[in-house]
Amino acid sequence: MKNQNLNILDEVNKGATMGMNAISYVSDKASDSNFKEVLDTEYDKYQKISQRVNDLYSNYSDKEPHETSTMTKMMTWYGIQMKTFNDDTTSKLSELLMQGTNMGIIEGRRLINENPEAASDVKNILHDFVVMQEDSVETLKKYL
């Protein structure tokens, strides 16, 4: 059971870190001031989830939560650079973020469904993370 909780917390933390990285990379390309404000707000939400994971992690392990690898960060950066080389409109940036966020939602829902025995505090963070991402998609749709 302990490993199950750690796995969920690690996955949520990796997802939050990936979200923050992607937003950082996209934010550098954004020119619409309203969109930049949305990105700042979304970044803060991911940061809060990551902090919640860090606060809870010590209840299950004496180690630090797993984060995304340097290679994954580089691949995310490179992917965004390539996909926005000819089109860095707000619509394109929103689309890229939505694609990544949808992958996070799918993984989060899978974790919820496959881990009914997880501790309630871990399930709460996972649920909040998925709902936050679903809300993010709705917000980002306005910029397509």
C-alpha cells in the first residue's frame, strides 16, 4: 500500500513538474497579455499541487519525490520549439498545452481507477490534480 501511495505522489509530482516546464517554455513565446496571465495562473496551480505532494511525501518516504528527468525536460522544450517554429500564435500555444494537459488527465484518471485502496490524502491530491487539469483545458479552449 505504501508503494502505491508513493507511486501516485511521484506521478502527480512529475505531471505537475512537466506542466510547469511546458508553461515556462510556452510563456516565452506568448505575446497576448491575457494569455500570459492565464499561463501565470496555471503555473501557480501546478506549483501548489507540487508543494502539496512535497508536504505529504515525507509521510510515506524519507526520500524526495521523483521529478521529470533532464532528458524529458529537453524533449518537451525541443518539441515545443519544433511545433511552434512556423506557428507561435496564441491558438497554437494553447493547443500544445491542451495536448499535454489531456495526457495528464488520462494518466490521472487511470491512477484513480487503478488505485481504489490508496490513502485518502493521496487520493485527494490526485483528484484535485485531475480536476485542476480539466479546468485548465476549459480555460485554454478559449484561446484556440
